[in-house]
Amino acid sequence: MNEELQSLLDSWQHFHDVPVPLSIELGRTKLTLGEVVDMKENTVIRLSRSTGEGIDIRVGEEPVFRAEIIVIDDRAGVRINEIVNKKK
């Protein structure tokens, strides 16, 4: 981590315990209302993205990280690859 980023993180130390909404969108799809009504337990919904594809991790509505979908054993996860810098 570069010194400028570390200095910024250190200056926000007193906010580290504040809860914030975090959302990770793995994909989107369109279904008919009939398909939604017919869903049962264990229904699989195919998404538009696959493992290894880039996604955004948002805090509130702002993208904060760029990540990729990964599979760990039989579970999905995300690997953070980049911190979004709004100054770019």
C-alpha cells in the first residue's frame, strides 16, 4: 500500500466502527412474473455473469472496489483486485 493511501486510511481511524451498507451484485436476469411465482426451494437462477468476471463492490451507491467472482469449495466469493480512485 502506498504512503498516501495509508495516511488517508490512518486519518479515518476513528470511523472504522461505523456500519455502512455494502452490496455485491453478482448478476442480473429477467424473468416473467409466472417464472417468479413458480419458483420453489432449490430453484437455480442463471445469472449473466460467471466466475472470473469483474464486478463492483459498492458502499452505499458508490463503487469502492473492483473485484472478480471466485468459487471457494462449493461457495461463491469475491476477490478484491482494485480500490476505485475517484481522482483518476
